[in-house]
Amino acid sequence: MISIKHRFTRAILCEFDVETIKHAAENGRADLCGANLCEADLREADLRGAVIECEKITKTPIQIPIGLTYVALITNGFMRLGCKRYSHAEWAEFSDDQISEMDSEALEFWKVWKAPLLAMCAAHAGESK
């Protein structure tokens, strides 16, 4: 069994059968559709070819696990901040009111980090595979 643990509490967030993961790796794919990866530490994980929340990953995601109020995970077309996951375009279009409804600290965070995070989304989406 492989366990994904919360990075602070070490509580098990989800578990995967080793043989299932081994089989997926041998076939060049892993399907994490439906897996809750909130707070998962994915540093050094090669997720190319995996399916995360029904999105096929074609290049290694960008993860910013520490230093920000919310853990950031940027994939080909989506960005997750904390447990909120939307497309790059959706994040760019959110109003201040929509952001502030997400969390009590969200708007203050977004005003500081919106431009750099969206720039990383654009750069990552534009990178060659």
C-alpha cells in the first residue's frame, strides 16, 4: 500500500495498492481521477502521463508546497490553490467578490499572488512537452 499523507499532521489522506500503481507505471499511466490530493506533498514525483482529477498530465506539474498561504499545484490547464481547482482561464476571470467568497484570507492572498501565479500558469502551459 502507498499512502499519501498530510504534510503537517501526517494523517493518511488516501492509499493506493502497490500492484495497481506498479501496473500503471509499467503501462506509462496512472489514474488518480477522484483522488483527493489536497495537502499532498508531490515534490520529486514524476506525474507525466498520470491522470489527476480527470486531466491527463503531459509534463511535470509545478508545485509550491511551502511559503504561500495555500499550496499551489499548476498542471497543463489547471491550477489548484489549497482545495480550489479551476482552469487557468477561470482563475484569471474571477472577480474580487468571487475570490473573497472562497476563503477569509483568499482576497488578500490573491491581490499579492495573482499576477505571478497566472504568469507561471501561462509559462507552464506554453512550455514544450
